[in-house]
Amino acid sequence: MARPRTISDEQVVDAAREVFLEQGFSATTAEIARRAGVSEGTLFKRFASKEDLFEAALGLHQRAAWQAELQTRAGQGEVRRNLEDVAMSILTEMERVVPMLTTVFARGHDPSHNTLLQRLEHPLRHHLDALASYLRAEIALGRVRPLDADLTALTLMGSLTMHGYDAHLLTPETRRLSIDKGRYVRGLLDLLWPGMAP
């Protein structure tokens, strides 16, 4: 007798992501199971609920690789270049995250009615913490002037978030910021760096 084919959790999550992005949260677990090549029973043995599967499919709790790498850059290279690199990484990551966040918000913005929002941490909190931590390290080394690291991280993330939403949510006709990522990041640091330089 042939051994049954084993489907990894990653393959199930990939199939779920594809279905949720196509159909939103209203997608059925039957369709996800069919697309993954497993039974609904197998799906629920691996993921306790549709919400758990949705969370895994969105991957919003995953830590971006740049966050850990940025901490190793404190005291290394040029600070402005490090910030440009991380800004590019954030914009690239937004290409993955923004469509998924829209699926969450499609269920409503009120956490009391949207159970997914209740379960979801602020998706940018870890980005902000990583940026602020890096800035504090560079301030301690004298490579950035003394400033409010949290406010600076929030300013940088706010601008990058706006660009990411503009680039990935709006149609080409309604976009306000049709500026490529590299130009946007360089221009943003042209504006911010003079206030950060020691």
C-alpha cells in the first residue's frame, strides 16, 4: 500500500494565505483544505480554529530579519546608510504585509466586533521597538545626537507606512506618491538626517 503524502504545516499555511487573500476571511476551511490537499479534519488537528489558521497565514507575528540584523549594526558602518537599508527592508516587507492587513481590516476597525483585531498585536510595534533600540545604541556611541529615539522611530515608520499604503492599496490613478522606493528613502533621509547627525 502506498504511503500517504505528507503535507507540511508550511504548505497548509501557504494554501490558506492564497485563499484568504483571494476571498478574505469569509473563505471556507473546506476550500483551504482542498487547496492544501488535506482534509478539514487534518486542518483542525494542526490549527485549533479558523482564526488560528488566519493568523498563521498572515504571518504578522513573524519578526522581520532586518530587526535582529539592525542591532548588530550599532557602531558599524555609516548610521545614515544603515537607516536607508532598514527603510528599504521595511518597504519591501510592506509589499507582503499590507494586502494581509487589509484582509483583517475588512472585517471592521472596531476590536470589540473584529475578533482578529483583538488577537492581533500592533503590527508595527516590533518595528518601532527595533528602530528605537538601534537609535539609542547609536546615541550612546555618539554617532547620533541626543534625541527622542521613540519619536524619531515613529516619524520614520509613519512616513514609510504612508508610502507603503499608498503604493499597495491605491490604484495607479489615485496614488499620491508615485515615487520609487529608493528615491523615497533617500529623500526621507535627506530630510531627517541633518536633525540626527552628531
